Amino acid sequence: MWRTSSKTLKFIAGVMAVIALTGCATVEMPVVSRDDMFQAAVREGFKKQYLFAPPFVLTAYHKSAGASDTLVVYIEGDGYAWSSRTMPSDDPTPRHPLAFFLASEDQSPHVLYLARPGQFLADASPQVDQAYWTSKRYSEEVIQSTNAAIDQVKLSSGAGKVSLVGYSGGAAVAVLVAARRNDVIALRTVAGNLAPEVFTRLHHLSPLTGSLDPMAVALAVKGIPQRHFIGRRDAVVTRAVTEAFLDAEGDDSRQSLTEVDGADHLNGWAERWGVFIKLECVRQ
């Protein structure tokens, strides 16, 4: 039986302590308000940064706890992109920033959490066009900005290599970023939307016009050691989405694929991540 790690329990306890201190209403964990969660995150050793990475300002949290040549980068999912099936959200900040919960479980010396354009910025930031969390969520501008942000923190931390972890739509960004870099030593995805066209057909959604397609760079990242995690109970990103990408890479053996019992698109990940992150990535 999997047990919730002591670090996760400590992190959640910190979140709940902040909620109590600020007088917020009771919330059902692990969904918490962004202010409460990130106050707790700072107490866990993450330092908040706003990275100017044209054409966006990206919210980031960086934890540095020792010498290492590798920067581990966690890229958040698409967040609260739509308030209804036809109405874009005014604020794409995720209500459950799973990529951050995963980052908080990572014991690597240098860990960077990157939010996506418009997330965690509210009114204090330059306005971001809604297209960048809807149809253009994986656009050229988004990939350039993410790459620039990684370069900034990599330089300041003294790292020479990058390990990428992408959650949900952040997995698509991670693949597109990896295809442009020569310093990526590992690529991990969690419930990753690695084949957006398959995903939109599956859910009867409009195609992502203005976005780049990770499938188009599958062969370019084939040589990077990878591990792709999917939840057996995930009805959002199904196995078919991941397998389409693996087919494009030529991974007929599915050796880079790990199915997780009991996990869906949000639940069953953070409390096990300390174990999953240690699973070896394999080269295609």
C-alpha cells in the first residue's frame, strides 16, 4: 500500500496552517487557494520570482538546496483555461497546481516550478491575451518564453543540464521545449497531453489553432531518456493520447510508459511522486 510521504503531510499541514491564520473558509484538500498554498510553499524553501521572458512575465518558484549540475524544471498544466465549454476564463490560474505539488516532493538540489502565461499574475501583471491559455496555449511565443525562463534560472543556479517534468498541458510544452535544447538529460510527463489533435477529437473540442504540435517533434526528442506516467482512472488524458505520441516516437514496446493504479487526472500523484521520480527514464 502506498502511504502519503512525511514531506507531503508536512506541506499540507503548512497549507492548512496558513488557511487557519488567514481566516479562509474550509477547503477540501488538496484544492487550496493560490495565496494560501504559495505562502506555505515559501515556508518549504521555494523563493518566488517573476521572470521576464518575452513576450510574457512568468511566475516561478525556485528551490536551491545544494550544489548540482542539473536544474529540474516542473511545468504547470493549462490551469483554469475555460469557465464553461464555450467561455474562456478571465484568470487561468490552476485551482489545483499539481505540478507544484510534484515539485515540492522533489529532493533534487535545484528545483524550478514554472507557471504558464497568465497564471498567478492577477491584476499585478501585464495583461495576457486569453488566446494564450486557449487556442494558442502551445504557441511559438509560449515555447520561446518558457525556454528563456529556463535559461535565466539555469544560468543563475550554475547548472549545466536540465531535467523536464510536465503535467497535463505542461507536458506538451515540455516536449516542445526539449526539442529546441541540447542540455535536456531527462523528460518526464504526468497525465500529459502529448497529442493535442487526438485529445481534441476525443473530447469533441475545436482544434488548437495557433498552437504547435508535440507530435511534430516526437522524432526530435526520441533520443532523450523519457518516462511517461498515465493514470488508469484518467478520463481527461487517456492512454490513447499518450500512445499516439509513443507511436510517433517509434516506442512500440511502450517501455517508457508507466500506468498508475488508482490515479486520475488530479489525484494519486503527489503522495507517490517521491517514488515515481526515481524510476529510470529510458531512451527510445
